[in-house]
Amino acid sequence: MKSLLASVVALTATFTFSFAAVPDDVRGNLDKLVPETVRLLEAKDYATVLETLVPPADFKKITAEKPLAEFAARFGQEKAA
């Protein structure tokens, strides 16, 4: 699970994010981002995870189609584990 998460984080960490939920010093440092993402997933703070890891263009498209709360809830049910 952690290696899969690390892979996802590594792929998405190359994008520039504009969200303030996770500080830039954490977002820009994979050694800090992975543990912070795990912490957020364990806390079931799926909205923050998604705001942090989903590339901005994709995030905008997804949230234009459905509210963030709905997107986060579905992510929590289907993908977060």
C-alpha cells in the first residue's frame, strides 16, 4: 500500500499545486509529502488529500461536475484504502 501511495505521490508531485491545505514546503518535499498524505488518509481527510494530489486542471474539471464533498466521499469509499 505504501509503495503504491508513494508511486502516486511521486507522479503527482511533479505538478505545481496552488492549494493551501498542505504547506508548500511539505508539498515540494516527497520525504514530507508521503507521510503527510498517509496521515491525512488515516484521518479520513480525503478532501485535503485530493486538493493536494490531484493536478489543478483535473481537480477543476472534477469539481465542476460534482461537489468536492461528494468527490471526497466517493474517493473514501472506493479508493482511499
